[in-house]
Amino acid sequence: MTRPAAALVLLLLTCSAWGTASRELLAKKKPFAANLYEAIGKSGLTITKLAVDASGLASQLANPNLKITLLAPSDAGWQRYFQDCRTGVPEYWNAAKFCSLQQLLDPANKTKLQQLLKYHMIQGPELVPLQRGSKFWHEGLRFYQAKTLQSLNIVQLRYWHMLDEAGGFEAHGTGRDGSVLTALSDRPAGKALLHVVSDVLTAFPSPF
């Protein structure tokens, strides 16, 4: 076997091993909810639940066979997102399209809201559990690029750590970023998985 062929076989075996490890990790966890919509409610994510209802995505997230990883913003994260409109942050960072809860839930903004929420949904076939050092959560400056349901735009994942400082799991949007709240993560919901993140993630430039 040539060296390139051997390397390809090794890569495929490694990916298969990570996929198996991820599935085994999730299989050991007691289901948190029957589906993602129920998991959002049980996690106390009031604004995310209102947003899902207003977007028309509730029935999709209530499907127990849906296989995605949802990075659901905390209520505090939504409030920081709304505040972006009033702080004079440079436009590159100020990717907020909604400046208030009222504007977020306005039926006229339904399509934009769907796109924003879909940017928080990592498409399958593999789920993305929190597992330091896995292929999804590289350490240091390396990132894993995860495709989302928002026109396949990506979010970048990594485990951040520096000497003498506590590390953490990060989800980097191409606009706004967020940190995974580890105490509210790895919540199996049907065939899906929910992590709560500290902020609303956004893509820049915005697709809408």
C-alpha cells in the first residue's frame, strides 16, 4: 500500500472511531427530553422558546428523529444581543438584526428569525457532544468548522485554554461568538443534542 493510501485509510479509521465514541457517549446519557422543543422549555430558555414559536420552527424541533446539535442562546445572551443595537459597536461585530424582543417576535421578521435560529443548528449526521480533545473541540488555535442549517454557513468550535486560566468550550460565529455553558450542555433530546451558549451567534456578512 502506498503512503497516501495508507494515510487515507488511517484518517477514515480515526473519523470512524470518533463517530463511534460520540455515539457511545450519548448512549450512556439519560435522555433529557423527548425532542429539542421540549428540551428548550425544560432548560428554562424563555426567549429562545418564544423565538422558535414565532419563527414557525416549533414543529420541526418537536420531531424526535431530528438529528442536529442545537446551540441555544441563554436569556442573558439574547439581552446582550438586543443591546448591540444601542452600544455603537463597530458594524463588523454589531451583526444584530433585532433590537428588542418585540422586534424579534414581529411576524414581519419571521424569515429573518428562521435564518438566525438555523445558524445555531449544526447539521448531522454526527452529533457534537462536549468532549475536550475530540475532533470537534480542538485545543489551542485550531478550530473545527461545523456546517449549520443556515445555508451551510459555518460556526467554528474549539476548546480554549491558557496557562493559569480556566478553559472553556467556544462556539465562534463569523460575527458574534459565544461560550458553551457546560452545566447546561450535553442534553440529549430524541436523536438531537442541546447545548446552551452564553450569547447569540451571528454570521457576517449577514445572509439576509
